[in-house]
Amino acid sequence: MWRHLALFVALTLGLADHATSARASETSVRITLAGETVPVGANVRELVQERARAWLEEPIELELAGRVVRLSRQTLGARVDETQLQRWLSAALDESSAMRAAAGAELPLRMPASLDAATLRPWLEAQKREIDRPAKDATLDPETGDVIAEREGRVLDVWTTLDRVADAFATNATRVEVAIERRTPHRTARELAHADVATVMGEFETPYNGSGDAAERTHNLRVAASKIDGLVLMPGEIFDFNGVVGERSLANGFKPATVIAGGELVDGVGGGACQIAGTLHAAAYFAGLEIVERSPHSRPSSYIKLGLDAAVAWPNINFRFRNDREFPVLVRLTVRGGWVRAELRGAERRHLVSFVRRIDEVLPYDERDVNDPSLPAGVRVLSQRGVPGFEVSTWRVLRDVERNSARSQHTEDRYPPTQQIWRVGTGGPVPADYEPPTGDTHGEYTADEYLTSSQGVGVEGTTTTRRAGRTGTSGWTARLGMPQPPPRE
């Protein structure tokens, strides 16, 4: 009996051992963290610190505009949540946990990492400053007429790249392509391959003073001209001054200089842009191209005739013209030797174009005094010389010499009068050796009452016929009773 009982117990224990071994085999799971096996019985805290540090030090390859940059995950801004990682590992190693129960033969754990964008963003923005470049259209060499090939533009997308790096941390990827958007040029060299720009269609020059206080204005003339010179307008295209030159700001390369605002000369950024616009308007006018948008100034300009000027102000006042020919037109704009020169070149010049101007009305200016405590009592300084206003009619006459036909376009411009302003001292007594400020040194504004200028077929350069009339000779404002500053000593 005892022998049978001992055999039963032995068999029972043997079966139990076999069942336990089978269960252990059935529940054997390979645990991995970020692709590497986690040893059974490992010290969780030490393992977390070791694996997190190693993972952060591993490099990520960034594909960046044709080159590869290797930086550690930590340098890129990866942060590991070690508390969360410890929880995951503890659960994975616990055979009684729900995580373990749901696992198959493999239990892969990812690194609980996040991206600190504030760490990576400055580096990406520095790369962006080096990589970004605008698309550049094919154009023509202004001097030779040779085709200059187009260039693709590119823009580094910082935010999309941040998302890609964060995804790489989550998926344990080791290579990330930096997001760079391509910008396709609008015009290719193929389009300009047969462009003929040998003929001057229209031209105009205006003077500038490049010395002394006018240096900043001259700088602005050159900046604006550089953004336009060499531009090619295809048939039907519109030249948009504000679109091409951009905002007149320090960031866009312009400097503070005198501008016209509300009929007064005041300090502002980008002074001189209107002279570029006016000179180009006159060239387009004499080329016979369609003037789409143009506004006169709020006061006459010293550098260009009434009716040929063009005011521009970012972003609302613009100058635009259309290439209404069937061939490309090259725009040239240069600033040198005291002259701003605009030139439009194309395949042919078809018309004799005349600018006919008549001053219809004169709008007298008035004057006012402005108290100025910085001046001694009773001292008067001319702050702004008065300029009469004008109502002007102009006609553009386009004569087709071959067909013996002509057509005209009529425009009316109004230039408001500019008030004459005196600064009157309200300060202390006049010192014995006091020299008052110079004040406004502009002379009297004169304009021919009747003026005709022509360019084009059958004319060498520009021909001009003028009649001074009531507004074109010295002293005319005094004869009409407008207040005058005292004569200069």
C-alpha cells in the first residue's frame, strides 16, 4: 500500500513539474526597448538610465540640401521621460501585468521621447537663412542682350521639419529629410532664346543730386533701380512697381530720406522711389505702352515735368504698365553721373509719340506761421516754400507713320497747392551774434503753360516745343499776388 502511495505522489509531482515548465515556455517573451533586447532580471532603474543616455547620444542623419549632417538626438532636442520608461519596463518584466498578458512572443517598447522644439528651431532657422533663395527668372543681360538662365528657388520649412524629427524620435528612425520646398521660376531661358531687344522703344532721363544731404536719397535710387533693371516683360504682362520693388523699408535695403507726404517734404524711409517710378513712367509713355495705373504727386516735382511724374507709396499707391506688344520688352534702369535713366527695349519702334501738356488752372498757395520756442523771439525762418497748385490736361498722341494714322489719349491731373510755412520764434531775446537757420532754399516753381515733347519714328532723341505763358517765367507767382519770401542776401 505504501509503495503504491509513493508511486502516486511521484507521478503527481512529475506531472506538476512538467505543467509548470510548459507554462513557463508558453509565457516566455522577448522584450525589446528601441530595438534592443531587455535582459530578464535587469535592474529597472539602472537599465532606464543606461538605455536613455545611450539612445540620446545616438546620431540622427539630416539630409540637408544635398549634404548630410549628423547630430545626436540630444543635440536635436530629444527628451526622454524616464519615469514613464521605468513604468513600462516594470510592467513588461512583470509576468502578471496586463501588458505582459497581452504580449505575444515579442514585446517591443519604444523610447518615450519628445521633441523640445525650442532647442532645434534656432539651428533650423540658421540653416534656413543660408538655404533660402528666391526663384530667379531667366532674363537678358542688359548690356549684351544675352540670355541669363533661370534659377530654381528653395525654402526650408522649419515647422514641417520639426514634425519630421519628432516622428523620427517616436519611430526610432535614424535619418530625416529636412523639408525644403522648391520654387519654380516663372520664366525660362527657352522662352527668351529668340528675344530681340535691339531697338530702343522709349527712354527718359531725370537729374539727381548725389552729394551731401542727398546721399541717402541717391542710395535709395540705386536700390530701387537695381530691383527693376534687366526685367523682361513678355507680351501681355504688366509691370507692377510695388510688386517688383517691394516695401520701402530698412529691411528691404532702403534708407531714411525726404519724401512727399500730404504735399509737404518730410523725413521717411525710401525717399527717391517716386523718381524711379516717374522716370520709368515717362519712358513707357514715350514707348507707347499701355499705362494701367498712375497717380500724380501731391505737389510738383523738381526733376520731372508736370504730367509725366508718377507717385508711388507702399502699399496703396502704385504705378503699372502693360507690354501690349507681341514681343518681349526689356526694362533698363540706371543711376549714374547725376542722371536716372529708364529705357525700354524691344524688337521695333512703331510710333511717333508726343506728350502735349496744357496748364488749365493755377491754384494759389497761402501761408501760415508756426510758433517755435527753439528760435529767439521774433525770428522768422522759412520752413517750407510755397508751391502753387495746378490743374493740367495732357494728351498722348501716337502716330503710325507708315499707315498715316494717329490716335490720342487724354488725361487730367490735379496738383494741390503747397502751403508756405514760417517758423516764428517765441524763445528768449535774440543774441548779439545770432545767425538764424538757413531754412528752405527752394526757388520759385515755374512750368511752361504749353509744352510738347516727342520721341519715336522720324525723331532723333527727344524734341521739345514750349511756350512759357503766364506760369513759365521768374516772378510769376508774385504777379499773381501770392506771398513771397524776402530776397536772399
